[in-house]
Amino acid sequence: MRPIRLPEPPTSPRGMPEIFEGGVFGVIRRAVIIGNGFPGAENQCVGLARALGLSDNHLFYRVTRPRGGINEWLHWLPVSLHKKLDYIIRQMSVYSHFWFASREKKSISLSSTTFSSVGLSSVWEADVKQIVSMAHKTFEKDGPLLVIASGRDTISVSSSIRQLASDYVFVVQVCCWCFLSAFQLCDFLIQHPRTRLDRFDMVITPRHDYYPLTPEAQEQIPQFLRPWITPREPPGRNVVLTVGALHQIDSATLRSAAKTWHDEFASLSRPLLVVNIGGPTSHCRYGADLARQLIVYLQNILLSCGTIRISFSRRTPEKVSKIILKEFGDHPKVYIWDGEEPNPHLGHLAWADAFVITADSISMLSEACSTGKPVYVIGSERCKWKFADFHNTLKERGLVRPFTGSEDLTESWSYPPLNDTADAACKIHQALAERGWTLRA
């Protein structure tokens, strides 16, 4: 009698059967991303999912706020309270409209977008009950669910998901930079990365947002706020501290972008200098004066530069872009992106020989520093508080140098690329392994 050969159990990339790796129910194959509608925050979630190999297997949800009119002044409120208040205001607007109409009086009416939630109907709104139900119902078939959220509006959603489905999910909360103002005090206290970190399986936050502020930075904030801003304890095991922002740039992305943009960039005179101009923030202020300073510096290095390509961001003030356009709009060595698609940003990262970036652009600096190419910063002396700490860290690690206009771009320099996203992904793999779970792309 011939022996019956049973099929081998499914094996993992390490060669170990799944049943010995936490069981068939311990393999994560999909992710849920919860964003807040801001590209900078959502880009971090997408970048982390990509680093984990789940870029093609995730669902995207968004926590949205009412927009338009008075809503622009209510963003400091918790999102749930903001929505309830918006509903009341809209109902009052409807009733007042009928009241005035019944009296046949002509009056100045508010636009339809003033008290309405613009665009909410077209957004897949994050629903805690729906996501928890999905995690429960699909667990036996698809395994645990990885939840990645970013932005303070997502905190209540992601923490509730973990509370209600802790055996079926692994929740990662990415904390973005907090910009404190009089209208954002509640925002800051809610989002600050020291606030109840045990609500999440993992918290990823910039190092300068967690560790105590420098004496200079502490002098810039009120005394009564310092205990909330400066953690009194070191981070726990579930906290991952990064240098910069998470993003989607890695070696595979750069290789693909190099091929995609080959025809446009390959024939350009070298060295190629890419200049990224952001916009002023409350902790990194500048205006036309910095634009004029940048013009002088760029004119000084034109002889050692083959091509200069300049890009503005959505935050760039019009007066800054106009000054740059007036000076370099017709220069044969300079190309200024007009904002029309396709966006050459990935091509710039792949083909540039060096970068000049304004100090406010944390995300662009993090992406540029992941290439290992020379990165020059202009305006960092204007930054204060945690922005100043961030720039000091970049300088200490040799990732950036100040742009002075005396650089010879034919002389290059390099450094170990900044790999915050890959490092964070590695920490997630380790945390999952400790739980008896594994992640499979």
C-alpha cells in the first residue's frame, strides 16, 4: 500500500509554518489607514503602510470636520463636539430662513457653504463601530487588522477601536507636529504624545516633540503649560521616537521615479540644484525678506551650478513667489514649476544633486535627508521652540548644512540617509512578534 502524502502546512518567509507563528489567525495581511484630511499627516500613514508592504492592501478612512464660514474658527474643538455644534448652527440657519421668508422680508442671506459640512458626503467617514465589526467578522478568514492613524482628530477613533477590539487589532498612532496658539490649546493638550500613551499599541512621534525642551525653548512658552509640554518620564516600550516625519520615499521609489522622469531630467546640465520653498508658520516666520536673501545666495552659486529647479508649496505666500518669479522667471539656467500636473517632486528627489529647502518644510527636509544627498537649509535661524530643536538635531547628525551662497556645488558630500519610516516599520514587526503575531505583505 502506497503511503498517503499530506500537504505541508503554509510556511512563512522565514521557513516556519504559520501554525507555529501564532496560528493562522496571527498573520496580518491588511491595514486600515485613518487620516484627518491633511496631506502631511496622511502621507505619514501611507508611507508607513508602504514600508510594511501593505501599500496595495489597505482601506482608507478619514475623520472630517465641518468646513466653511464659522467652522474655520472652531477647529480647536474636539471633532465630535465640533460636528454637534455645526449641526445646531445649520438647523438654526434653516429655521431663520423660513422665518424671514414667511415675513416676506428681503435680507442678506448666508451662502450655502457657510454653515454646512462641505464635502462630507463625498468622504468615506471613519466609523468606529464599522471598523470594529469588520475586525471581528473577518478575523478568522483574514487575521488581525493593522490600524494606522495620524492627526489629533483621529485619536478618539483609533483609541476606541483598540478598546473595543484589542484582541483583533494592532493600533499605531502617528503624532504630528503641534503648533500651539491661543485657539489651539485644547488641540495641543489632546494631541501631545505624552497623553495616555497606553491607549495605543504603538505611538510614533518626533523626538523633539517628546523629550524636554531646551532652556531657550522653555522660555518661549507660558510657565503653566510647561508640565504638559515637557514629559516627566522616559517613553515606554510602545513609543518610537523619530528624528523627522514619516514619508513614502525609499530606494524603490527613487529608482522608479528616476525611470519615469528620465526624459525630462537626463539631459539637464549638472549639477542640478532643487530649491523647495514652503511657507511661514507660527514658529518659523519669514516673508519677502527671506525671498530676497535666497535670490542673492542663488545668484552667487549660479556659476558652479548647471541647472536650478524651483518649486513652491501650497503654503508659499504669493508675495514670495512673485519676487522669485520676477528675478528668475526668464533665466536660462532656472526652471520654476508652474504648479500644473504632473508634480515633478519625485523626479526632483531622484535626479537632484543637491537641495536647498526653507526651514519650515519639515516633511520636505525629512524626504530630502532620506536620499543621502547634500541638503542645505535657509531660514533655520528664524525658527524657535521645537523647530529649533529639530534643526539642531539635523545639524548634529550631519544631515544638513546652512545655505550661505558661498557653496561650490561641484563639490558633493554625503551622510547615512535618514530612515525613520523603515526604522518605525521594524519596531512594529518586533512588537507584533512579541504578541505572537506576524505581518505578511
